[in-house]
Amino acid sequence: MSIKSEIERRRTFAIVSHPDAGKTTLTEKLLLFGGAIHVAGAVKSNKIKKTATSDFMEIERQRGISVATSVMGFDYKGIKINILDTPGHKDFAEDTYRTLSAADSVIVVIDVAKGVEPQTEKLVEVCRMRKTPIIVFINKLDREGKDAFELLDEIEQKLHIKVRPLSWPIGMGYNFKGVYNLYEKRLFLYSNADKQTREAPKEINDLASPELEQYIGDSTDLLREEIELIETVYPEFDRDKYINGEISPVFFGSALNNFGVQELLDCFLDIAPWPLPRQTDQREVNPFEEKFSGFVFKIHANMDPKHRDRLAFVKICSGIFKRNTNYLHTRLGKKFKFSSPTAFMAQKKSIVEEAYPGDIVGIHDTGTFKIGDGKLLALLVLYSLR
């Protein structure tokens, strides 16, 4: 496979939200649907020993929140996915801000009952500054919450982003019947009887079809009216505008119940950008350049308490990173060779022979590397192949 093909099949994105909106649960379900794990863990429950894959630190298991960014990479439908699960709590926001510099796009999770919360506003502001493409996932539709149109207005007013619904809920809470996927023209029916299985989607290209009524009954007329209103009020989805950060698709679902997650993932893979050019203080770095470059966006100590190691997380920006190859550290003017670079599945690490733009690799740090001055620069530390 050519380097161009390798780059174009990569999707590196961060998942952000206010605490308890369901961010880590969504991450678990994306891993589940992607085949990276076989059982989704619980984010917080003293009765359940299986914890979230991304919450691997002891403090995270005890507190039931994410306190450090986790990197999880896996393949799904021929696409290499790199998920950055970030802390939502404001006490650990600095880690999230730095991580957003490594994301090519972002999924923002919003609780349907609570709407847009303060930490979400701050995180989206950072994304907006960088014109990072954003997809919004409104979570917990199996619970009672705010009206869908009210939520869309709140998102536009508080987050200052234009939205375009690509799925639409049918009911909510006890009356939640499913969602209509406007992107695929499919009806997905909700059943809380078995959270691991679901009915096959119904192909309904024409909402005027009488077939719709047999599936959602007395909700049919309301759905038709709301979809007509969406098509009238909101702009058509334009991928180029999404890539430029000018419009944000919105999806509805329930991550805890595995509902709406696979549709979100499939659409994300279809529309999300592969690695984008990076602006440094000297020039723009194009991912298709032959020379290697990357930057350190995070340094994590004691990922393995037995070894008390320090790992520098490097986002590859251009070229091919290869194991046991000399690279120039531009700040120090010295060459370094990395014998054991690692790929991640949260705390699980494996030696990687090569990596491409969009990938995240970990390199052992003895105090050589720095993240930067914390001013949210697009590139913090740059490496180049001489």
C-alpha cells in the first residue's frame, strides 16, 4: 500500500465533553463496534469489576472519571482509527487542551438532559480557534431530556457553531422509539430488551411511505413534520464546510445501550478528514511530504508502575516513522534513535516498526522531551529526518 493510501485511511480524533455526559462510555462502545474489545467496561460501578478500557489508572478506577488522555488505535472496515479519550473534569483540562492539538477532528458528547455545560463550552472554543471539524453526539436518549430543537438552538448559541442534524430522535425516555438517520435514509428502532442486539435498520427513503406508520405508529406525523422543518431551517450537509469547521453534523443516541453508536462511527469514517496539514511557527507541514516530522503533545509518567517509565506521545505529521532510525531533534540539534517505539490500546503497549501521519507513537523519555510552553500552539516540538 502506498504512503498516500496509508495516510488517507487514517482517522485521528478526540472525544470531549463535560464530566458524566457519557464520553468514556461512547469510547468503549466505539471500541466494541470496531472489534477492538469484546466486552465494554463500566465507567463507574463498585459491583462491576470490568472497568472502561481507557480508564486504566488506579485513580480513574476509584473516582470513576478519566483524569488522563488515553490513546486507542485499531482497524475497522479498512480504516485505521486513533481515538483520544480525554478527561472531562476541569481539574485535568490542561491535558485535554494539549491533546486537542493532536486531533484532526473531534466528537463532542452532550447529555440530552443537561444540554451544553461549561466545560464543553471551553473545549469547543479551543476547537473553534483551530477550525477543527466537530461532530456532535447527543447522548442518553433513553432518558427524559430537553426537546431536540431546543438543544440544537442551545448548541448554536452557546458553542457558536452551525449545526446540521444527520439523525433525528423519535420520542425520548419512556417513549423513545428510535432515530431516523437522515444521512443514510434509514429508520433505526430502539429496544431496551437486549442491549447487545438490535433489529435490522428499515430502509425508508420516502417518509411519505405508509410503511413508516407500521413501525412507529402515532409518532409518524410528528416525525414527518419535524424532518420537513429540519430540511427547511437547517442548511444541507456539505462535507467541505464540515472539514473547514463551518458546520457540525449532529447525531442522537444512547451510548450505554449501544444505540446510534455504529451509525455515528460509520458516518464519521465516511466524512471525517484524514491527517491535515499542520501550521508551525516557520511553515506549514503537509502530511504527504517525504521527510518525517512529528510533535510531542503529552508526556505520561508511570504508565507501567512496575517500571516507573516516562513516555512521550508523538503525533506523526509527515513522512514515515521507522524504528531504529536516526531522527533530528530540532530544538536540541541532536540525533536520536528509538529502539522500542510503541503503539497503544490505553495502557497496553506493543512495539511498532513503522507509523504514518495521523498515528500516535510512544517513545521512552529520560527527560529529553518537552511538551512546550502550554500556549496551545499547533505544533509544540518538531522532529525532522535529515
